[in-house]
Amino acid sequence: MVDTCAAEFEAQTPYFYSTFDKENESIPTEGKKKVIVLGSGPNRIGQGIEFDYCCVHGLMAIKEVGYEAIMVNCNPETVSTDFDMADKLYFEPVFWEHLEEIIELEKPEGIIVQLGGQTALKLAETFYKKGIPIIGTSYPNMDLAEDRGAFSDLLKELGIPYPKYGVASDATEALRVANEIAYPVLVRPSYVLGGQDMRIVINDKELEHHVLSIFKHAPDNKVLVDHFLDRAKEAEIDCICDGDEVHVMGIMEHIEPAGIHSGDSNAVLPTYSLSVNVVNTMVEYAEQLAKALNIRGLMNVQFAIKDEKVYVIEANPRASRTTPFIAKAYGVPYLKIATKVMLGTHKLKDFVIKPQPKGYAIKVPVFSFSKFPEVSKDLGPEMKSTGEAIHFIRDLSDPFFRELDKNRNMYLTR
């Protein structure tokens, strides 16, 4: 135990780290139900500070409904690891080896994996196999959204348009798929963080080189080859589903076209150039997916729009980087609401949700190229930004927005 009170009096909110000693100073609380929240570990590309906002509000919601909130994270730069945030903090890496003994000791009602980004979500399979309850969306449904091939099959079943695709387990198969669906194609492995190893390729030589590189580093993975929708607009929806109702938190339109990772795109809330028909179609598809995946809690859906047709690119069954952005822009405690929905203590109808927009909010990516002078500054499907900022404008005549929109038009026409 790290005594946050310097032994002057009993620590009310102690935190702990593991050792190989026999003594255990973490005494479980008797007679109180507990919930563990997994953080996202160290800040890195694809796992930024945005997820800490999600965890902090999740902890607040857990305490508000009467559970003991237990946080597991290993990042000293975050609010979730402040000693007075959770009822109990375990300062540990977000790995199964460290979690196993915490779970055995605390015996929680379940684990929340939706708030800590992809790092936390990737542990869901282990929890599922070990019989440890996952709070919110079940593992099989989360896995259905994460498995690129299975998710595309679901879209086909629902009649939702998506880019033509194929799944390959070796380079020869990838070449066959790419020639069937036609270049350019987007090549991506399943279960990746921040668009890692995603590439847009335009010929057989590029494809073979990249696919061999993927299998070299992840021989057991499969590669998804999508037809790339050139010069398409991109947009995304963040929503909450309680099993019966779906609430759309916000719809953001990217300024950069499809092909630039969503984390690297400037994005505008609400949309500014999409037609009413396109927006309504996006909402309809998001609602269909939330119900088909039996989502309990949060989901992010990304879309490509070309010639007024809406295609679904992917769905993430968790908090996204844009969830805190929307909550701040609209002044609604969406993460608290989503956590209470996950816990099953509340339904969406129990909340009065009144967004308070302040004109338009623009998500502006922050890059650290000055720290990494050798890194290519060209943007693509693999994320390079290390954070984001929020910029409010009253209307679309604002010079800040006009400059960004001018750059977008250059992208779309070149």
C-alpha cells in the first residue's frame, strides 16, 4: 500500500502496487459490491488521454450507484490514477498477469472494458474464457464488431452498404482478393490499435510487400483487403444503447477525406456539408448495428460517403476518442450515463439529456513531429497524432474553419 496520508491517520483512498512478497496489505471491503474499471495504460498513439476522461467519469458513476469503484491503471500522468479518484486504485500494468490476482482478491461483480480504449478491450477474450463477468456488451458481440471479416458479413446480412472486401491468410490469397475487388485497396490486419499497419496500396507489388510485412510480425493474424473509396467524405457517430433504445450523442464530419485516420482528421460537430438524407441514413445504420450487436453501453460507427451513398467502414463497441469531445462540446455527462447503462442500474429513459451546442466544435489533431524529425509527415490510414484540441466557432464563416475547408477541397479534387 502507498499511504497517501503519510501515516498521520488512516488512508481513506489508498492505492496499491504488487510485489513478490508474501504479505498482502490490500484488505477487501466486506459487504459492498465492487466493479473494476480498466484504464488504457501509458499514453501512446491510438491510446491518448481522452480515455482517461472516460475512466474518471465511469468511476464517478459507479460510486453514484453505490458500488465500490476499483481502478486498475499504470499511468501517473492521468487523473484516473489520482489517489482520491477511485475507492481503491491498483497501480498496475493492464495485463492479464497483473489483473488475475486483483480479481481473485476483490471478487468484483464484473469488469468494465469499454472505457479504456483498445488496450482494455483486448483483454475481454481472456475474461470471457476465464468466466469473469464483463459489464456491458458481451464478449461475443464485441468480438463480432472487432473481427473485420465477421463484421462485414453482419453488414451484408443487415443490407447495409460497405466497401467490397475479402479476407486473406497469406500473400497469394491477398493478391487474388485485391484483383477481384480492384485497386486501390485498403489493407489492414484485424484487432489493431490506432490503424497500425493499415496501408492504401495501388498495385500487386505494393500489396505483396505490405502483406508479407504484416504476417512477419503477426503470423496468426488475418488480413482484410477492402476496396478503397477514393475521394469519399468520412463521418462518424457515437451512441449509447441500453438494449431497447439508442441515443445518438453526436455526428462528426471529418474535414479530411476518407483514407486519413480518424484520429488525424480535423472533424466538425455537428456535420456541415452532409445532406439530411445522408445524416438520417447514418443514424438508421447506427441504430441497426447497435441492436444487432446487442450493445449495452457505448459504440462508435465510422462511415464513408460517396455520391450520396453511405457506407459503413467499421464499428467500435467501446468509448472512442471523440466521446469525451462530444460530452464537452454539448455539456452532457455522456460517460456517466453510459456507465450506468452498462451496469444495468439505469435505462436511457431515466435520463433527461439536453445537449447545449455552442455553434460548431472542431476537433483539431495535435502532432509531435518536432520530437520525431525522421517520421514522415504524410497522413494516411495509420494514426500519427498524439492528442487533440477543441476549437469552437459560431458559424461556418469563421476564418479558422474556412482555411480547413479549403484544404479539404484540395484533397477531394486532386
